[in-house]
Amino acid sequence: MGISGVYAEVSSWQSREHGAQIDLLIDRRDHIISVCEIKFSKDPYVINKAYRGELERKLTAFRLETQTRKTVFLTLISTFGLQANQHSIGFVQNVVTMNDLFG
């Protein structure tokens, strides 16, 4: 993710008002919050139109409830990465695979 050497706090988050949940938040001292969505898949993960809408809803709920002024980046953590398509390009800023974590 390119954040080695940057102080960060890690947590999860759950919305009280919007029913949204975020698997992993990395709140970085460089004023960026990485919102991490974690998915298991036997192939590169595919974000379809409906799932992109769900992710947008989560991000909006997070921004509204936390009133953060930090930049929010979406990161996908997946077994074999992400299959780029019209719903993921320009939307997902980082992709982390199991090889990145354990390789």
C-alpha cells in the first residue's frame, strides 16, 4: 500500500444510523484513511454494479457519521486481487493480495 514508515491506527467501523460496516480502517497520519474491504475469492474479485453501489453507500455513511476531513481511499484485500472493469477502475485506489500479505 506504500505506507511503510507512516504512523497509522487500525480499527473496524460500524454505522449506527446506516447499517454499514467496514472491515478494516487504516487511519494514517498523512491525513488519509484507507477503507479496506476484505473478500475471499478463488479468482480475481469482480466488482459488479450492485456491489459498487453498496461500497459507495458504505463510504458515504462513513464520511457523514465521522465527519472526517481526511481523504478516504478504498482498498480491496482479496485472495487473488481484483478483475479491473468499469465498476472498479478509478474507484478502488489500492489492491492487496494474499501474496502481498504473506508472500
